[in-house]
Amino acid sequence: MDARLKVRNTKSIVFKSIIIFLAFVITIPLIIILLYIIKQGVTQVNWHFLTHVPAPVGETGGGISNALLGSIIIVALSSLIAIPTGILTGIYLSENATTRLAYYAGLCVDILQGVPSIVVGMVVYFWIVKPLGTFSALSGSVALAIMMLPIVIRSTEQTLKLLPDSLKEAALSLGVPYHRVILKVIVPCGFAGILSGIMLSVARIVGETAPLLFTAFGNPYLSAAITKPMQSLPLLIFNYATSPYDEWHNLAWGASFILLMFVLLLNIFTKLITRKWNIQL
Amino acid sequence: MKWETVFKRVLWIMSAILLVLVIGILVTLIVQSMPSIKSLGIKFLWGKIWDPVNNIYGAYPFLIGTILTSFTALIISIPFSYAIAIYLGEYNPKGWLSNLLKNTIELIAAVPSVIYGFWGLSVLVPVIRSFEAKIGVAPYGVGVFTSSLVLAVMIIPYAASLGTSLIRMVPSPLKEGAYALGATRFEVIRSVILPYTRSGLFAGILLSLGRALGETMAVAMLIGNTSAIAHSIKDAFFGPGNTMASVIANEFTEADHTVYLSALIELGLVLFVVTVIINLIGKKIITKYTNN
């Protein structure tokens, strides 16, 4: 082998090693963060922690039940708003891909996907918090629903576009009315894809803090009233993490652990569903 | 009316609501920032002092802070994003190791940003502080540099996953042609794959940039929240600062008079317009690219 060829081959090998090194080295920060949160958080979590509200400064113990309940209510409410609207819009986009409305609606989905979450929080503050005169869980849910919408719409649209036309044609030729074809044939066929989009969007919003700062605002007490301020896991983590008290840091670690586990499990579960369906989200 | 017509009408209305929603966001931001636009004018953008107590509002410190954190993060993240894209797209597109790495990278995007912020605050900040003491700058720990590091990790998945799928789409006849001419693997990547996917990879970087600009919580927790402009470049880079998103997060609920609140909303408007433009350009490039 002549010298130049050797140089070229060495270059190729060196390049490959650098690429492999860089590609894998970036998983290290993730692993460090995960292990650290688990180490700090897992010792905090017990039954007491899950069923009590945070203790005042200076007292030990206490838990995060207000944040847990708050997160569940807020996320459930935003799902209630975003999932039906998102699926229906997704159906429209896949069924009428060429209309002018579909073009602009698609553009809006792209815009919504890129909107910084803090801006959504600000806008919802003027839409709901200011007219009602109080921070509320409802306003937080609306803000999170806006963050959810683009993911639900895109996953529905993409999934339904993958289904063969013959499915719809067969149903229509049997004389089934259009809305029944969509709701009883097309949507059930794409169920797994739509479901995975929904789960992914829930995983995305359950950790969102910025839109809740000016809407749900947070609440140190257990509350289930949707027209009153409400605590949520990410808000609790933010408020207690930036406080100077060690007791509160511990509560925040426990809350981080629970939030992280929920998000990771949801993501892994979604992966298992999408593996069957080649869906790009 | 027949059910079919009702159903079609409902679909149409839902999509129309989406348009109303986005236009509503823009209009709300513009209307609410009117008091600030009227009283401060365009010089708001390069006013160097932000002092709500004395009613002086200038966005310059936040524009600088945002640009500095986002671009530092972007520059740190690019080699990693490209490496992941090349590895998963070309060297090892199939198999368990490839899948494992791909899923791990996607998990990076799944971790809530407030958790990155909390971790950074308790683990990274002390490390950076001792590092800063060693190189002889004021050891704040928090600041632009710390935020950029965390931000860099957070935005890698966006460019990496897009880059991976684009590199996988490079037609094999092109690569085979180059191999047939005696090119090494490196030469094929450098002279065939990268030029072929250049605009697509650029779009991926734009999407990452859009994320970095709008990222709020991790940055708000790590940047130190100072609205004063640093005296030297070193201080601006290692010292505390503020971004548009972080100042909104920190001061919005404290803003007690109209112009103050309105100035914050104007920052939000700028942020909204910039991120939307960057995202739409990115999306446009991708669509054009994947259609050809």
C-alpha cells in the first residue's frame, strides 16, 4: 500500500473514532442527571410524602400531595380540551390536504410548535386570568392545551395519511355515511398512532413550568377548585429549588424524581407503540 | 341538517379555530405591548438600561443575553448533533446499539427543563464556580456560560434526530459511485453525504436555535438574573445575565405598572416573532428538501 493511501485510510479511521466518541459522550450528561435525580429523590418518596402537603419552613416532613393532585387535574383538563380539538383538526388536515384552510391551519400548527412556552403563558394571562381577576387552574390548563395541540394534530394527520385509501373507499361503497366512515373505520385503524401522539403530548406538557407561572401560579395548600390557583409538580420544583431551605430542596428532589419517572415511562411506552407504526412526530 | 354535513362543518370549524388561536396570540401580544411601543418607541430595543424602579426600560441587555446564551449553546451542540446524525445515519443505521443510542438521545428532549435547571443549580454551579476561580474570573457559578452548557445538552436532540433521518435518505447510488471511484468512508461522508444534506442539516440547526431562544426555566434558574450590562467580554460570558425569556419569567408577576408590564410583553412579542420566523424557515427548508 502506498503512503498516500495509508494516510487516507488512517484519516477515515480517525474520523470514525471521533464521530463515535462524540455521539456516545453526550449520553453521559443524561445518565449523570438521571442517576443524580434518582439518588436524591428516591429516598424522599414514601406514603407520607405522597399524601401530605408541604410542611412550613422549619418543620421536617411534609409531602407534595397538593402538587400531585394539581398536576393530575391540570393535565386532565388540558387533555379534555386539546385531544378532541386536536384529533378533529388532524382529521380535517388529512382529509382535505389541498384546501386553502388546510394550508393555513398547517402553517398555524408549525407556528404553535415553535412558540416559546413562556409566551403562551403570557397570552393566556390576558385571555383568562385578567378577566376572571384571579390565577386559576383552568387558565393553566388552557395554556398547556395550546402546547399540546400541535403534537396531537400532527400525529393524527400523519397516522391517517398512512392508511390506504381503499379502506375508506370500501366503507363508502357499502353506503356508510361519511362521518361514520371516519369515526368507525378510519380513526379506529389509526388508533395506535393517535394514542402515541396523545401520550407524547402529555409527556411534554406535564413537565412544563413556564406557561403555568402566570396562570396556575401555585398554591401551598391542597385544592381541587379549578377557578382558584393550583400547585403543580414543575411549579413546586421551581419554587422550592430556588428557595434557600434544605427541607424544601428535599421536597423538590422527591417531586423531580416522580415527575421524571412519569415522563420517562410515558416516553418509553410511547416508543413501544410507535415501533409498530412508523410514525414521525 | 344531515349528520354528514354537521360532521364536515365541525371539522372545518376546528381548523378555523386554530387560525383564530394563532392570530389571537399575535394580536394579544401587539395590543398589550402598545403602551410600551407608544411611550418608548423603537429605541426600546437598544436602550442599554433596564431600571423599572426609575421607569427606564431598554431591551438591549436581554437581547445580548439571549443571543449570547443561544449561540454559545448552539456552537457547543453542533459537533455533537452532527456526530450523532452521521453515526446513526451512516455508520450504524440499524441494530440494537443504534436504537439504544437513538432512544437515549430522544430522552434528553423528554426531561423537563425545570429538572435540568434544578440539577444545574445544585451540581453544575459549584463545579463551574471552582472552575471560574481557577481561571481567574469572578466566581459566580451562575451565569451565561453555565446556562449555555445546560442549554447545549437540551437542544442536541432536535438537530440530531432530523439530521439522522436526512442522512439516511441519501440515495445509495451516489455513495456507491464514490466508493467505486476508490473513496474512503471519510471521503464519501465529506464529499457526498454532507454536501447532499447541507441545507437539511442547516434546517436542523435552525430548529435547535429556535428551542434555545425560547427556553425559559433552565435558563431562568441558572443565568443569575442581572439586568445590568457587563463591563468586559469576560464578565458578559462568565458573569450573570438575563435573557428575554428569563426576565419575563422573573418579573412578569411583579410588574406593577402599565409600561413595565407592557415592556415585558413587548419582549415576548419580539421573542415570538423571532422564534416563529426561525422555525418557519427551518420547516420550509425541510419540506423543500424532502420533496425533491
